[in-house]
Amino acid sequence: MRVLYYNLRKVINILKNEGMYRGLRIIKSKVLRGTKKVLIKRDINEFYSYMLLKENPPKIKYKKGDCIRIAWFIPDFGIGSGGHLNIFRFVHLLEKNYKVRSAIYICGNTQWRDTKTLKETVNKYFFETNASYYILNPPEKIYEINQVYDLAIATSWQTAYYVRAFGECSQKAYFVQDFEPYFYPKGSNYAFAEETYRFNFYGITAGTWLKEKLSNSYGMKCESFSFSYDKDIYKRKKRRDPEKTRMFFYSRPPTDRRGFELGLLALSVYCENNPETEVVMAGWDVSEYEIPFKHLNAGIVKIEELPDLYSQCDVALILSFTNLSLLPLELLASGCPVIINEGSNNSWIDNNKNLLVYTKATTSSINESLEKVLKNKEYRESLILNSEKFLEETSWSKEVDKVYKFIVSILEEK
């Protein structure tokens, strides 16, 4: 069973990190390897060929015109990708609220067979945009782009190597949503990701934790945006069975930074002492795990169904060991207070430290926090009341306005 679990995790991580097309090729190559003879060898030079692209400085002099032209370089994605949701949100809002025209370049292998399907998928499952879509595969196609842009934006460490090689622009920026070296153990990929922060791009960061980290450690010139939530979707729904005790646990076993093992151990202890408690587990199908307490395996839930799911819970446990996710605000807007592991990576959004409940990353501390919140209804309601002003004042339009002003300052070199 342990061998099966280990191999399953390896398969999941390969697909997650490399995308469906490239990931399946890697898995196939591993399966076809014999005990003595390797039938298919993995070509490291081919796999990382984008890192060997020749560096090109910006060649275009910015001329203020009717609109700003932006090229976004993004990795492959699947429906439901939170990072891509934010990218397409900003593409959509910059286009809607300002004179900005965008082009989207998918870097490397992709599961989307053509750009028409790609655009239809983005418009249906993310945000509608008038952006143009292109696929850069193989990486050398970066040199064949015959359009010029005011700004080229990298959105992941892999795409930063493409942007470094792209010269048909006035300036280069880096849309950073997390500290990606932390996605890997100390080794090659950690070093590859970290090096991109030394490319002298302007940083557009998700929150002040990343802004300070990149500025202080790598000398990047950064501006940050804060988080908000979709106010048309996330609202408090009617509680159908208020007499039940129910908690939400964001469960993502293949994503190490979400602390699945720690959360599972802590909840096992809590639910053993409080067997009436039901746990709603969402974010991944956890049916292959032994869950020793009463739970609902909700798996990956459609966005439009999340507010009702959140509203049925008394508290949520969200663990994040890199940058804060969007979930806490979405949960609060749905009437569900949030317990989260302490650290500046999570508390940067909460200046007064009264928006979220902070816990040490230990099973005992998590259990103390759960006890404090679940056994005190008045305290739970006070947490929601504390969040109302923040939730009322925040908006994605305000955040995209910050980003737009920073883009203008980059281009005008102010």
C-alpha cells in the first residue's frame, strides 16, 4: 500500500508540475524502462531547452499611444487552476477598465490542440477577454514573434526564461503569485526558479510578503496588489442544519505547501475527542486515503457551488506554507471563519490581526484553535463581524487599478 501511495504521489506531482502532455510522456518513459535496459531515456537538455534560450534585452522604445500592448507568457493550465484564474482576471479587468490590449502566449507543451479551443476554454471557464492566443512550442518560436509590445510579463519561473529571451518589447515584468523555489526541495529546480528573480524584471506581486521578499533578497523593483473576492459569487447562504458541528478542511495532498498531512493528523485527534464533528474535505479527491473520522469527500468543487458548501461550515482550516491563497476571503464572505497557520506569508493581508485566527503549525496548537472557535458561537460570529468592513472595502477593481498605475510608471520610467 505504501508503494502504491508513493507511486501515485509521483504520478500526480509529474502531471501537476509538467502539464498533461509532457507529464504523460515522462510517465510513459518511466513505465517502459526495463529492469536492466532503459528503453526511453529522459533528455534533460530537451526538457529544459527553454532555459538555454539566448537572452535579449528590450529593443522597442516606448511611445505613449492610444492603448498599452501587453504580452503575457503563461504556463500550460487546466480548468480550475487558481493561479491562472488570477492571471485571466487581470487580463480581463485591464482590458475592461483601461486601454490595454493583451496577447497570451502558452509556453511549451500544452494540452490545448489549437488556439481557438484555448480561447473558448478561457472565455467559458475563466474570464471573457478579447486577447489573442498563441502557443510557443518548441521554445525557439519565441524568436519568430513578429509583433511588438509595450510590456512583456512572465507569470511563472519557467516563463521567465522565455521573457528573458524576448526582445520585441519596451519593458519586462514578472507577475509573481508565490515564491516558487519553495515548491521544490533544495536542488536544480529550486535554483532554476530562484535565478529568475535576478533577471532584472519589474515585480508585480500578490501581496506585500512577496514584495518585501523579492525586494530585500533580490533587489527587484516591485509593486504589490492585495486580494479580494468575487462579490457576485461569494455570499453567506442559508444554513440547513445549524445544530450540527461541521468544519471545512482545504485538502490538497499533491500540493505539499497546503500541509495535508499536518491537517489530517490534527483533525484525527480533534474528531476522536469530538466524534460528533463532521469534516468537509475539498480541493482534491481523497478517497484513496484512510480518513479516521466522519467526513464528506467533496473533491474538486465547481466555483458556483463553493459558497453554499462554505456556508454550511462553522469554521475552516486552511494551511499554507508559502503565500496566502484566495480561499480565506472567499470563506469569510460566505460566513465561515478561518483558522490558518501563523507567519508573515499569511498575515500580510491582516494588519490588525483580527481577520483570521492564527495557529502554530502543530497538531496541539491547531486543536486548541479549533476548540476555541467551535465551542464558542459568539466568538465565531465576532470573527465574521470583524471581517465585514474589510470585505466591504476590498475589490478587484481597486487592485487592478494599482497594477495599471504601476505598469504606466514602468513604461514611462518614473
